[in-house]
Amino acid sequence: KLKLISRIYSNWIRTVTGIEIHPAAKIGKRFFIDHGMGVVIGETTVIGDDVMIYHDVTLGARTFENGKRHPTLGNKVTIGAGARVLGDIKIGDGVRISANSVVVKDVEAMSDIDASEQFAI
């Protein structure tokens, strides 16, 4: 019965805010979504404390297999607008991921991922 209530609540939140958080995702303290339209957080995602993400971010899977298939974010991670963090990967504490980046491999703590310079015009 609790799963049904969680699913109904999740669908209502998605309709009202444009944010989709799977009820099974594990989210730490002081998690903040800024301008959240289009945010998707998958079922096996784990999010640490003091994490901030911007609009149109996907924390998604790369496969349809059962088990852990979504990212694990450490503490104090920031993810810019439009970024995609995909697969069962680990993002270390203090990592900053720039807008529109696509991350599919583990990222060491205190790293800056900035894909925007590769596409600057």
C-alpha cells in the first residue's frame, strides 16, 4: 500500500512541478533543485547531502537491467542545467558538472567537469 501511495504522490509532483523523482531514489539532507522543470531522478539513484542541481538534469540509467543502474552522487555536488549523469557511476564529493555535460564514467572528488568549451562557437 505504501508503494502505491508513493507512486501516486510522485506522479502528482511531476504533474505540478515538471520534476520526476522515482519513489525509490535515496536523497540526502539539504538537497536543492533550482528551476526544476525537466529534472529526472531514476529509481536506484543515491544523492548525498548538500547537493544542488539545475533544470533539465537527468540522473538516469544506461541499461534496462535489474539492480543498481543509476548514479551515486557524493556530498556537495553541483550539476548544471541540461547535464546528463548516466549509469551506475560514482560522482565524488565536491564535484561540479557544467551545463549540458554528459557524464558516463566515475568522477573523482573535487573535480570540475566542463564540457561547454568543447562546443563553444
